[in-house]
Amino acid sequence: MQPSGNTATSPYTWGRVDEPSREHQWFEVADEGWRRLSAARPLGRLLLEAIQNAFDESSARVSVTLSPTEVIVEDDASEGIGDERLVYTIFLTDKPDDPTRRGRMGRGLKELIAGMDRARVETVGRTVSFGEEGRQSEPNERTRGTKLVLERAFEPDELDEAKRVLEMCIPPKGTRLTLDDRSVRRPRSVLSLSGCALETVIVVDGIERAAMGQTTLSVYSPRKAEPPHLFEMGLPIEPWNVPWHVDVAQRVPLKEGRDAAPDRYKLAVKALLLEAMIHSYLDRTDLRGDWVHDVISAWPLSASLLDAYVSKVFPKGSVLGGTSRANDRARQLGAHIIAAAGISHGAYVSLARVLETSDDYVRRRSREFGGEDVEPDEAQRRFADAVRWLARAAAGRVVRVRFFARDPSDAGLLEDAVTDVDRREIAFNVRGPLRFDDILDPTTLGVVLHEIAHLETPEHDHRFIDRLQHLAGRTARLLAEGGTPLAEKLRQGDPDGRG
């Protein structure tokens, strides 16, 4: 690409077309270096630069034709390119300082042309050609729109990828985009979110600056076989892990190469989607998506939104995992444990704003379930003697036994018994369903053996299961060997026959 004649370099021109040139240029751009840089970009991304210009001019029709040796892009905008310098002067732009206009710094069209062996730009009243002889400009009879003719040898996979990218475009309403004479249809709309505050890009005195802008997010269902993408005003930017296409109606901050947005920006868009969709559009399966976890982990969300997330994703009575002992005790009290190992540290910190840890839950429920100590009656004293004998005979443990009175909690939870490992004490609730007049009642004996097993470990782990199985087997053997006399003595609380 040569600016005129056989000259090898072109001036680095500043600012917009209505700005005066510097009297003394500081820099020049080497054609060959610019060509190599531009040719390294994928063909589809380069062609998007031409599409965005046509979209910005509110064209009713934009067509792209792909072939192995030539690509043609044509629009029917009411006006063409008003100043031919815009075709070949790098960084020169006539875009207004409006973040709802695509493109930025007058690079895209020049990059597209630079990636070719030959090119021709036919616009209203003027044709600019690029070839081995350099750049040529001549008048023409065209009265509407612009036509780009781009020539070089295109590889089949290069054309296929370009077609895939262009087919993903979302044409503005009122614009028909055709690709090889086939219309590119718009995807199905899911919802539109207006008044979204997001970072954008403005151009002030020829310099790109970040700013906040109010915009609209349009959410679409991807067309068949399309991976979901983030879009900027109808042009695909990059695939992402949200299940929909999301089109931002203003300039999106982009990384170097202009084919990806910063992670923080994508996170802000995801947070807006989550806030808008959590109540009506997202079910439990949707909320378990990685993109939601991204937001929960790293974005400052309101407590009400976190509450809504928790209520949809986790069972009632969920608590965050804490120490293993507290987790196990919390399960005994009816809680569902959200394992800390299963979520990121950021998600744990966020959820801790609206959920108790298992440690806090156990402390609170212990106070809530405190109950009153009860002086045992005769049947309960015999029952306590039988429990102590079983603990000693089956487990080799000496235990203390006490009784308490506790009503069901508001959630309907009723503790039958509690074991304090440190004090080696088992306490039984006199308001529960246990048969204090018959320790060999199956339910009652099961609870007793369960609590004796907890003298070995407070958790319901493999060690506990092994211990409980051993106690069950040992008790069965004792009862088998002792027969009916032992059973009767146990019921009377006098298994040693001292009475």
C-alpha cells in the first residue's frame, strides 16, 4: 500500500478530517510494516471493519461476496466517503465523538486494504485504487454508497472462518446483510435491558478515553451451531461462557488487537444480566453456570440479590461449611452443608454475607435448643442404668447420663439425644419419641447405640460407621448370649442382677 506514486512511506496524519495538519510531521508509517501487521489479523475480523462502517451509515443493504481471489463489500448508504483521505490516511477519521458509533481511530478500513495484494474503493464521485503501481485516484459516476473490491489469494479455511464470523453479525433493524446472496438473519430476541451503566470509549481531540455511559443490552438466543458471543453494536467480539449472545449498544473497551474485551468489563456485563434475570428467567440449573459463579465470586452484589441466588440454588437450611466437627453437628441439627472445597474463596466470602457458617449455626442452634435439665423419674433412672451398662459392656466406656426437656424448633426439628464427647455424657430428651420404659425398643436402642458410637468421634465419618457397626454386632452377641433373662434385666435397668 503506497500513498502516492512509488513513495515507500506515508505521513502519520493526526485527528479528524476537519483538523489542520501539523506543519512538521513527527512520524511516518512504513507501508511494509503496516501491511505485515494488518495481514496478521484474521480475514473475518478485517471484514468486520468494512461492515461496521456500512452499519454506521444506516445502509438499507450491505452485501459481501467471497471467492478464492476476490472479496467484495458493498453498501447503498445515501452518502459515500466524503473525503478520500479517509481511505488511505492512517488514524484519520470522520467519526463523531459519539460512543454509539462503531469504530474509533480511523484504522479499520486501512488495515483491511493493507492486508490485500490489490484493492479498489469506489465511493460517491471517486475511486481510489491500490496496486503494484501505488495508489491511484480518479473520478467516477457513482451516486450512492461504497463498494470495496479486495484481491489476493484466499485460502479455503480462511474464507470459511470469515464466513462464520460474518454470519454471526446482528444487522441493525432496517438493514439487510447478505453473504454470498444469502441474507444473514437476526437471532431470536430474549430480552432488552435499558439504562445499563457500563464503561465505554469516547474520542476527545483524537485521543481515546474511557467514560461511563448509559446503554442497552440486547440478549439473544444463539442461532444454530453458534457459540454465545459478546457483541458491540451487532458485531461479534469474542465467545464467552454466558449462554446467550449479548449485544452492547455502545463502544466496548477492547484489548490490543480489538478482538477481546477486558475481563473486568465482561464481569460487569454478566452482573447486569444476573441482576435483571435472576427472578424471572434463571432457574436452579442456569444459576449453577460458570458465568454466575464468576459474578458471585468477584462482583460486589447486593444482599437481596445474593439472597435470591441462595434461595434458588441451595436447599432450605443451607450453611457454609466450617470445621469438620461443626459440619457434622450442623447436619445432625438439620442443616445442609455447602462444602467450602466446592466453591472459590471469592464465592465463599460473598455468600458469607447472607449465610451462616456451620460453626455459627451450631452455636446459635445450641443456644436455641438449650432446653431444661430434668430430674429423671423411676423409669428414666432404670433407662440410664441400662445405657451405662451397654456403654461399658459393648464399648468399654464409662458414661454419664442426664435428661432434658426440649420442644421442637420452629423448623420442626426435635433432638432425641445429644452426646458431649469431652464430658463423656449422653443426654436424652424426655419430650422425644424414645421409650424409656423399654431400652430394647428398636428405635430407642438405635438412638442409644448411635450416641455411644459418638463417644469415639463426633462426626459421621467412616470411623463412626465402623464403630456403630461394631457396637451393633457386639450388642447383638450380648443379647444372644444373655437371652431372655438379660433382656428383662436391661428393661428393668438391672442387667447385673443386683436388684
